[in-house]
Amino acid sequence: MASELALEGVSKDFVLRHNRADALKLRFVGLFNPAYRERLEVLPAVRDVTFELARGEWVGIVGRNGSGKSTLLRLMAGILAPTRGRVRVRREARLVSLIELGVGFQPELTAVENVFLQASLFGIDSARTRRMLPRVAEFSELGSFMDVPLKSFSSGMSMRLAFSVAMAMDPEVLLLDEVLAVGDVAFQQKCMERTERLRQDGCTVALVTHDLALVERVCARLIVMDGGRVVHDGDVRGGLARYQALLSGHAAGAPPELRLASGSRA
Amino acid sequence: MTLRYGPLWLNLVRKDLRLKYQGSWIGVAWSLVNPLVLLAVYGLTFTYIIPLAIPRFVLFLLVGLVHWNLFAQTAVASAGSIVDNASLLRKVRFPAEVLPLATVGFYLAQYACALVVLLPAAYLGYGVRPGWGTLGFLPLLGLQVAYMSGIAFFLSAATVRSRDVRHFVEVAVLVLFWLTPVIYEVRTLGGDIRRLIALNPLTPLMLGYQAVLFRGESLPAHSWVAPAAWAALLLGGGWAYFRRQRWRFPEDA
């Protein structure tokens, strides 16, 4: 089976700058007071990860906070460049990553304008976006709001719009960070039905989540991360047991070391 | 790969234009206000207070100012084009070069609005009949776009390393203005200052614009050498630096 996405010995180090001392004043103070001196720390967020995703495979990625799962997802999406190793994606695969819903949404622009902007962010041309529009309006149930600036949308409406755009892009490889279903219960139900159709269409999905029930329901394979490493890659049941063990070990063990492996410093 | 993101570039330019002018009464006409006010101020100053004795001075000023504005505004704004879009770069994969290029596109659009209104108006006012040769400024504009793109690549990437770049550019542009023949003619200068100004990469461009758009001359082949070389150097250098730094953007911007 041809793989849609493959990671070969992928590692990612972040450099943490403690007491980031860009300003001359801080540097000067640091000369006399070591507490203000800049220290660099290399933080291995993902260590030597190798796996493949086959077409149509649904894999869940779980791990404690700071275990490197979000960093892994962003490496898979090609947002971050690996420090070592290689990430390969099948050429021409329509890869859509939802690290966050509604990235780049502009409150001053209308829903339609935002759909064009969002789609082009994923490399989709205007002709295809135009064909996507009716489906976006229908799925999001925002028909009469499509020409209204996004600033008058509720946050639920924005989420629905963002999710609908992602689905209308007909992803072949879908990378999700905690966003599989949004909105109220009825809309979440709709999301899950749409997701089922993705499965039938042979879409490959990697899902980072803390929702273990969801993992059991939709994933056939589970990857468990701990300290940047893959500690389990295989069946869901075994993976969940491993993860539970990690969680309880963590609760019983020594105080957690500082892990900022997700790398978002905002 | 990058061609796929042409629509993104266009959408970003359009977004910036829309955000800038929406909710305003005269809309895009605001892009004429800045050059008009500068024309009035410099025109009055250098006609009545410090007379420069350049004939058709407003036309001369206009030719220099619109192109200077295009350059200076792009340089200042491009410094922030990566840093200000850090949240996008952290969450979606797309070629980062679209961002500084969108800044170039945004100011190019405003420049075009100003040029197509003000230049014909000035020609009409002075009774100048422009011929086809006037279009000879387009290759010069092409070179200027190469200048600006290279500088935008460099400044946007350098700002990720150090936020000082932004402040530096704002000051540098103030100085550069007086070292660029925008409101004075180079041939009236002598000696050292003239040699200094000749070192400015913008000088051959400005002299070209003045020859073509102000005096209606065509440019001899040798006067293309310097701007073309500068364009290749700035674009190539800026792009090389940008490519070396780009992996940092999702982490450090």
C-alpha cells in the first residue's frame, strides 16, 4: 500500500531562550546579575519519530501535555521544518491541516471574502473556491449571512464557517488538532456524519486529541507520545492502556518536569 | 509550488486595500491625498521659499515623489510583514514569501491609483503631450519592483531576528530621501555630494524616471546597466537571506 505521509527519523529541537535578552539594557544588567543573563536551552520536542500513514488510515495521537503531539502534527503538516529526519507527503496530495479553526479570518471581511482568503491560504484557486461556496453555505447553515462581515458572527458561527471550508476543500490527508466537531450538538452530529463520508472517500486522518472516547470511536490506530518519543504505535486498545498507565504514573510520580514541547510561545 | 499561491497573494493585497479604505467616504481616493499634500508642500517650499528654478516644477516633483513614496512605504511596511503574520505562519503551511510580496503589491496598487490620476493631470496642466515613449518608464518600474521585493525579503526576515530593524528602517528612509534626487536635480550638484548620491541605488532609477516622464527623452542603453545590476543584486541577496532564515519564521516570528 502506498503511504500518504511518512516520517523518517524525524526530530525537532526548539531553542528556548530563558530571559531573552535582546535589549542592550538587559544585556548590561546581565553582566552584573546572573539572574538576568540569557540562557539557551535546547528542548527536544520530538525525538526520532518514524511511521507511515497509509491511504484511508485514521490514526489518533495522544499524550500528556507537552509530550510533543502538537509539534508532531505541525511537522506532518509541513509548518515546522524538522531538525533531523524527513517528512514525505505523497505528491499532489491535498493536505489540509486544522491546527486551529479560523486561522487568518478577518473580522472586517464578509464570510464569502473570508472563504476565498482561507481557501487560497491552502493553495486553492479562485475557480475552485467559487465552486466550493454553495457547499460551504449549505453545510455551515449560514446561507443568509455569507455577505455579512465576520465581526457580527457569534464564535459558534465562525467555527462552523471554518469547519465547513475545511470540509469543502475535500482533503485527502487531514491533520486535526482537537477539532473534529464544532458548534452545538446538532452541528456536531453533522460534523461526525461528514467525517464518516471522509472515511468512505478514503481520506487519511491524523487526529491529536485528549478525547479518548472519540479515539475509540473513529481511529483504528493509536500513537502514544511521551517526552517527544512514540511509546506506542498500533492498536487502539493497547495504546489507551499505555496512555492510562502514563497518566497514572505521572499522577503518582515526581513533580512533572517543565515541558513546553508544543512550541507555541504566543 | 509558489504559482499555486498566486491567488493568496492577490487575496492578501485585496484584503489590505479593502481594510484600509472600507468605511471611508472617499475610499481609494485617499491614496491621492498623500502625494497631493506632499506636492503642495514641497511645491510651495521650493518655488517660493527656497527657489530651485526647475521649470514645470510640480511635474518634476510628481515624477520623483510617486516613485519615492512607492519605495519608502514598501520598505517601511515590509519590515513587519512576517512578524505581523506570525499566527498564520505558525498554523498553516504556505510559502512565507507571499507575505512580503503582498506588501509590495499593496503599495504598487496605491501607486498605480496615484499615477494614473496625477500624471495625466500634470501633463494637461503644463500642456505637455506625452507620446508612446512615456511608456518607457515601465521597464524602470519593473526594476524598482525587483529592488523593493529584494529589500522586502531582507527586511521582513531580518525583523524576525531583531525588532530593531523596523525602527532602523523608519529612520533610514528619512535620510535616504535627501540622498535621492527626488526634489532636486543631480546635475545642479557638484563634487563630493554628487559622488555620494551617485552611490545610492535609487539614483539611476530616479534619473531614468525624470528623463522619460519629465523630459520625454528615451534612455540610452548604458543607463540601464546600473539599475539592472542593482536590481539583480538586491533581489538575489534579499531572496538568498530570506530562504536561509525562513525555517525560523513559525518558531521565532
